[in-house]
Amino acid sequence: MPIEIGFELRNHEVLRRPLITEKTTYLSERRNCFVFLVDSAATKQNVKEAVEAHWSVRVLSVRIQNRVGKSRRFKTIVGETSPAKRAFVTLHEDDRIALF
């Protein structure tokens, strides 16, 4: 049963930005899997609809990863890294997203 969050996200509000690292570049080249930072209230279905609408591609699967913010210390200053929600989107083998 899906959780009701009280509001509905539009497609342009779901995806924050693509995550470009060595690991995600490898995933996009070899496994056709792209990684995005998404809104903290976004669900797998929201991400799938947003990617399909924005790039006109076929999404096979979406995996979500919630990253918890951790406390970090530099000398006497205590701070915290920001929490993030990542979405790993696997596309059909015939489809591609040109991020660069």
C-alpha cells in the first residue's frame, strides 16, 4: 500500500540533477544505468514517469538509495553532510540519454 504524502510531485520537481562520478559514468556506458539525485519525497513510480516524460525513453527498472547525512568534524567545528536520495534508472538497451 503506497504511503500518502499529502501532495503530488510534478515531473519537473522529481529529478534534481544527474550524478556524474566515475562509478556512474561506468554504469551509464556499460550497463545503460543512469543515476540522479531526486526529491526526498519521490517514489520509484515518480522517477520512472519523470525520466520517460523528459527524455522519451523506456525505463526497465528504478532502484532508490537513501543516503543519511553524517556528522563531520573539522577541528572544533562540527557540521553535517546533507542527506540525499539517489535513483538508479536502468533503460532499455536501445535507448540512451545524452547527459553531456
